[in-house]
Amino acid sequence: MVEDERVKALNRKAPRRGAYVLYWMQASQRAFSNHALAYAATAANERGQPLVVFFGLTTSYPSANQRHYRFMLEGLAETQAGLADMGIRLVARVKSPQKGALELSRDASLVVVDRGYLRHQRQWREAAASRMDCPLVQVESDVVVPLEVASPKEEYAASTFRPKIARQLERYLAPLPEIQPVKSSLGMDIEGIDLSYPEEVLDSLDIDRGVPQAEGARGGLSHAEARLQAFLQDGLELYAHKRNDPGLDLGSGLSPYLHFGQISPLHVALEARAAGGPGVESFLEELIVRRELSVNFVYYNPAYDSLDGLPAWALTTLREHAGDRREFHYSLRELEGARTHDPYWNAAQKEMVATGRMHNYMRMYWGKKFIAWSRSPHEAYKAAIHLNDRYELDGRDPNGYTGVLWCFGKHDRAWKEREVLGKLRYLSREGLRRKFDMESYVNRSESLYEDYRRA
């Protein structure tokens, strides 16, 4: 059952007769544990109609490049096959998502769309809703607790958000029944591209090809499930106490799959709970509280992609210390090439370039150094976002914007004042060396980077 709180009508168009129900799949790119898909399949069965799924493959997605498109297309190939097994045709077209959805809506009795939280994602849906001649219904599928249920406003920090999530969590931590359409749409004559061969589709796209495939990264639900099960077996037990150690690499590795909607956060949470053990609560804190706090931020704060999204104390301290002398300054080219004096920062940058992800603790350390090595806070933020979005498979999303701004004070508090960082939280190289096996981390990153360069 799809909870009513996940469902929102985006226009007031009257129901009508049509040839099919259309699910405009954009954020939740999966055929399993997908609230929007379940809602659309139920609606199709109630009307005695087939269900058609549409995906708009835009070649102008902000900051996306070959690395991101490859990972996404690998996932979509699996999704197309999974939907076909359910008797559902996935129609993909290389065009702007809202235009493609409008084209296919002309023969639809109802259009269902999943929810996106970033500015351009919301604009796509709003533009389509205003021009469609049939109802457009949005169904939220990529958070465990629906956004407005969790909180009706921007939250200051995890400490204010956590109790609100906790009050609602048990209600929403329930398995989602898989609904199969009664009528097949596989035989319908609707023009679309075949996603079965991702490499061929990738070669046909006019996109930025400056960033090669990430080392060891393959998109798709099957790979997400393999990572999840490996984590539950080998990493979850130690997660609570050892997850911050970069030398151990105990993270789940699921963030790219969650970013592209290739795996459901609800499914991941239920699997973790079923596995049990001392690391479950810590893992759910990251998966639900921290991740959905990021969604809360980008939805309620229109300045989520600039320093203006920071709290007043952070902006003040950045301004007050903008003129402090920096011991080092590095150009964007030097930073991108991991050519700084700091071996730990270099290792983090190389890990990101090679694999498309970075250890969570190192991501915080990495982000802080832009402030210390840039001529201004604005230059620091611009460089951090550029590199994060260019190389991280899970960049360009709520977690990316929130994670970078956390390094500048978002969702944090004022600390002891010092030069350059002011009252921002300080993370030191000496602290890393004292707490963790950094030699192991550096060696692993160097090895991954060399493999990446040879490939």
C-alpha cells in the first residue's frame, strides 16, 4: 500500500479516457520497491489499462558527464529488463524529461511521476503539470519518511530533525507490496530507444566525455544488492565504532545507487534491520536521518547551492576570516590533480577520481581544506562543488550540496575560534594520523588511482 502522504496531485485536470496509464520515471530508476511504480500499476489495474513507463534521457543534466551517464545507463538496462518481466514497456527517449512526458501524456488517462527535490527537478514537474491535459500525480519514493511528514520547515541540524523522524519512523518502515499490471504494454507500438546495450547508447550521446568510468563501479540493482549484502555480512557489525576509520573502508558503498534511485532506501533499511547487530542504529542514522536531513535542506532552502544557504554565524565567521593569511594556495588544476603538500588530502582526491566515491570521514576533511587553501570562501566553495560534482557518482544531489556546505558550517555549531577557519569545526592531519590507520588508506587510494590511470 502506498501511503496517502506520499501522493500529491500536481494539477487539477479531470480524469479522462486514455490508452494507458503513464509512469514518468525520473528519480526512482528501478522496478523494485518503488512507491511511484506501485501506485501507477494499481491505477492501471483499476482502469483495466496497461502501464507504460517513460524515462527522459537529457544530455544536458547539470554537471553530468560520461561517468555518470554510464552508471545510470547500466542501471536503466536492468530496469528495462525488470519491467519487461512484469509486462511493462519502458519507453526511453533522448530529450528533456518534461517534453517527453508531455508527448506520451497525450494518450494517457493518468500520469504518475516520482519526486525530485532539486530546483531543476521541481521545475520539470511543474512545467509538465501546467501543460498536461490529464491528471499528473506525484508519488514520493526515495525517502523513508515523506518530506512534509518529517518536518514542515527547514531544520537547523540533525539534533532538531532526529526526534521528528523518530516519531514517524515505525509507521513507514513497512515492506512495499509489488503490484503487477494485469494488462501488458510490451506489444504497444511506441517509439523509444533500446537500453539493453548501455555502451551503444552512451556512444550515441552528445555529452561531456572528460571523466572516464569509475574503477570497479557498475550501475544497476543487481550490483546494489550485491554491495548491500556484502556490507550486511562484513561491515554492519563494526559500523557503529569503526566506520570513521578510512583505513578500514567499512561504508556500504550504496550512495551512488541511492543517488540514481537504483535501490530503495526503504528496502535497504528493512534489510539492515533484519540483519540486526550493534551497527544497525548507526547505519540507519546515516541512511535515514542524515540523508533525509539533506532532502529537507534543499527543499526548504532556495539557496542550497551557494554559501547563502549557511546559517548566519557561519557566514559571519567566514567573512571575518576571509582576509587571514593562508599558508598554502592551490589552483583548481593542482587540486584536481591531487598535487598538494598534504598526503591524506591527496589520497582522498585520488580515491574520488578513481572510484567515484570517497570515504565519508575523508570527505569532511577534504572539504575543509578548500577554505584553508583558497583566496576566498566563495572560491573555496566553487572548487569543492566543481570537483565533487565532476567526479563523485553521488554528486549533484541533496547529499552533495549538504555535505559540502557542512564543511562550511551547515548543520553544525560554532566551535573555538582560530585563524582562517574562524568558528568552523577544525579537522587536522595530526588528528587523522593519531586516530586512524592512514598509511593503509593512502596505500589503498594510490593503488586504486594507478589502476584507474592504467585503464
